[in-house]
Amino acid sequence: MKCDIIIPIWNQLDHTKQCVEHIVRNTAYPYRLILIDNASDAETRAYLEGIAKPGALGKEIDVRLIRNNENAGFVRAVNQGMKLSDAPYICVFNNDTIPGPGWLERMIDFAASHDDVGLINPVCGGHRDKAIEAYAEELAKNKGKYMEMNQCQGFCMLIKRDLINKIGYLDEAFGIGGYDDTDYSMRAHNAGYRSVAIHDAYVYHRIHASFDKAGNREHWVRRNQKIYYKKWGKHLRIGLAVSIAANDAMTLQKAVLLAYGLAREWTWVHLWVNTAADAKKLDEMVMAVLAKKGLAPHQNIRIDRFNLPKPLFGLTLSGKLVERIRKRMRDKRFDAVVILDDAVAGPLAICARAVNTFVERLSVQDECDDWLERGKEAALSIKEKRKKYA
């Protein structure tokens, strides 16, 4: 089995050379390079033509070069490569990246052992003053560890052939790039696949190098954000308030699973826990819940601990809602607050109505066999209410 590594290239000769050299040096899994030249300058074009010659990078390395007469943009270039590919795995790759040893085989090893995972990212930063190779080898000890996410990013995104067969290629409405990977991840989610970042593979990414070179990043971000929101709507942001006794593991388990179910429906979840348990104990209890249920940490869940009287807890959360209506935070305002039992007392519900935030009340005493599914149902319900309000 092979993996096709698709790299759109528009100039950036030094970055491209480093990228290709490190792929050759640090990739043991069988692969083919599919290079899409988006009308690069003469020097970059000559380099690409040189490495595309049979045996130029090694007798076992197959290189396919596609030349465009104009800059087709990242999305169309990736689609050109995907249409050429027939491999069971595809890796969409930026030319401003440097992969460490074992990067691809570790991603594919994880993909092969998790049928419901369709998209995978590696770790993309953190080596600092260490050599990339040394740091990548340090991460090898994290085999099997990962974080679940709503979306993968296109700097280095492994895609299963089965997923491509179900949902097709990138949406070319996103032009030069931006939100194309978010859109693809949403489509993967709707097809029943998870997106994850594994902790034992490393690919250094010079973030936004290509966009910054083009000089119009902000324009494309704003443009493509509008396209994405029109297609899918804005992601929800929900606060989940719960008060628990220091050793009430069962209530915490229900709250964590509820938060996880919300997060899996493309929701940013702020889990506000009011408890006398210290921060270390709370972290241990949360990790125990995830381990018991076979779940990994989720990127979209943030947990804040409080130890306050209920009226003051409610007042504090009211302040968080009000803070988000300020102009600089308006894009991150809360769509809803979910309150478990009598977690808070005070003006929270009144404040929520004043800032157009829904309030949902649930009880841990409710008949519910699956709090993960309950979270999903709550997210979908809030989305429908938001549509009606809008």
C-alpha cells in the first residue's frame, strides 16, 4: 500500500526544497509525490522539473509533476492531485512544512486501527530550540495518544480513500484557500467520520507562510468565512454549568459526557464546574471519566473550576455572558447556557435573556442511559432554536 502526498507549490523555493528533502529523509512508508506547480517562477519551476526526473530523488521514489499556466490556488491544486491519486491514503501537504522521522507511518498506523477516523493531523509545533528530528523521536513515546477535534487543518492532513469515495474532493468555492479544510471536516463529520490530531507524529509548519506571501490573507479569510457560514452556519458556543460535591464522580461523569456530546456537534463548550475539589483532583476525575468511556480529550471543551456560593457562581457566569457582547468579543458570544439542576442561583437566566442567550435546564436525575447522545441532542435542539431566532 502507498500514500500519495499532494503538495501545491507557488514559489517559496527554499521552503519547498526543505520540505521535499525532509520527506525523502524522514519517510519510511511507501509514498508517491504529486507536485502541483501553480505557475511558479523560473527558478522554482526548474527545481521541480529536476526532481520530477526518474530517479532524481531515489530509485524507489515516484514523482508526478502537474504544471499550471496560472496560479489555480491551493484548493484547485489539491483537487488536481486527488483526481490523479489512486492510493488508499492521501496526504494534503503544504510546502512550508518540515516533517520529522516517522511522521507518515505513525499517522497511517493510527488510521488503519481506527475505522471511524477519516482525517488526521500530526503535532505541528513545539520543537523550539531542539532539532526537528530529535523532537519527533521524543514524541514517539506518545503512541496511541490523540486529541479529538471538529476539524483537521490542511497543512498536513491525512485522508482515507474511503472518505474521499463518500464525500468527494475539496469545495473549489473556497478559491485560493481558507475554510476549505473546515468545510471538508464538516462533510467528513456528516459522513460519520471523526477528525483527530495524534500526539506521536511531528510536522513543523510555518503558519500562514503561503498566505502571507500572497499578501491578501485577510481578504480570503473574510470571504471564505462568509461562504462557510452560509453553507453550515456559525459554530455554537455553549456554557455548561454544574455544581458538584468534591467526590461526586457520577454527576461529573454525566456533565463531562454531556459536554463531549455537545462538542461533537461542532460546539465550543465551556464546562463551568463549581466544586470544592482542587484543580488537580478535578483534572484527575475528568481524565478518569474519559478513560472509562474510551474517549480522548476534545479540542472544543474548556473546563473552568470555581469554588463559590451558588449566588456568586451565577453572578460570575452572568459576567462572562455580558463580557462576550462587547464588540471585540461579539463573534464569540454564547448561544446558550445549559444548567444542570440547581447549579446556580441568582440573575443568570435574566442576564442570558438580556443578551439573547438561550437557557436550557437539564437534570442529572433524568432518565438517560447515554449522556453523550443527550449532549448531541441538546446541540441540535439549540441549533434549531437559533435558526428560528435568526
